[in-house]
Amino acid sequence: MKGNGRIETVVWDFNGTLIDDIDLCVRSVNPQLEGQGLPTLTAEAYRDVFGFPVQDYYRKLGVDFERISMTQLAEDFFAIYEPELKHCPLHEGVLETIDRLVDQGVRQFVLSAMEQGMLRTNLAALGVLDRFEAAYGLADQNGASKITRGRELLTDFDIDPSTALMVGDTVHDAEVAVELGMQIALVPNGHQSEERLRQVGCAVVRDVRELLLRSFR
């Protein structure tokens, strides 16, 4: 984790960081790959290839964008994914950590590549929406970069990035944190393998409860 100052704000990623949706993602993408005559993924293979922007991830899988658009891929994926997301649990230790931070007066937000309405709906279904000052998702389901929305979040809520910690599970979360000047901690139980995360050179915590050992406020 970069920076030695006290942390006043935690910005959480959603998919893979707060919620355990890896198996659902694999179940949702494999029919698309089968439809294009491509090899399907295991959870391990998925975590070795997934990344942002999502369109680049599909290219790595061999998807031919002359045959299908990113918009259609997103629609097909979410037709399977969205109805089942309500069955995905929070990762172990997440609720405890969020509540401890609430008790300590730490500001908390969610910044996600999920579409805004879907993000808020699912945070509410998990019973945690009211624990965050705000949840910022994207305008569509195409899984683009979160940097612009992150910048808007910092501005809208007058957050000093030098006292903010981004908690995520992908290399892109680290890129967002660096671009916005936030500290970063990555968890290896999400959408990318621990090996890929450690190559970034940022702090990797085994369990989000380790965050409680850091210096807040």
C-alpha cells in the first residue's frame, strides 16, 4: 500500500472485491464462447485472462468483432448474469470490515464498472447500500475504464485522494488509483490471479480484514 498518511476514505470496487461472482461470470461467458466455436473457460483460466476494457478481454478469448458487437456481447452476458447475481454472496470478512470502518467514521464509496442502476440495485439487495455515501457505476454495461467516473466521484464528494484508499481485485483498479492519486490495496480472491496482481507492485492483502490493521483517520 502506497502512502504513509492516515486514511479518511475507502473506495471499494464491487465485482470480485465485495461480491464473489467469479463462478457466475464463467457460467455467463462460456455460452458466448461456445456460440463462436471457441474454447470455454475454467475459473482459473478466466482469472488469468480477464481484464479491462472488457472488449480487449474478449479479443484475447478470440471473439471476432466483425461477427458480433460489444453491445450484443454485453446483452447476451447479462441475460445470464443479471438474474443470478442476487445469489452471489459478499466475500468473507467484507461486511465486518465495512461495519468496523463505519464505526470508525471512515467515509466509504463504491466505484464499479457495472452499470449504475444495476450496481445500486445489487448493493441494496445485499443490504449494504446505506453503508456507503455513494455508489458510482458506468452509464452502460460495456465494462470500460472507471477512471473518468472515479475522477467525478472525488470531485463530487470533495475527497482528498492522498487520504483515500482504493480496494480492488484487478490491475485496472491499481491503474485507477495511480491515475487519481489514491493509495491502493488489492485482494487476490477476485477476477484476476494473485500472480497478475503482484506484478503490479502494489500491496496485496489476503483478506479484506487486514485493512483494519491500517491507519484510519
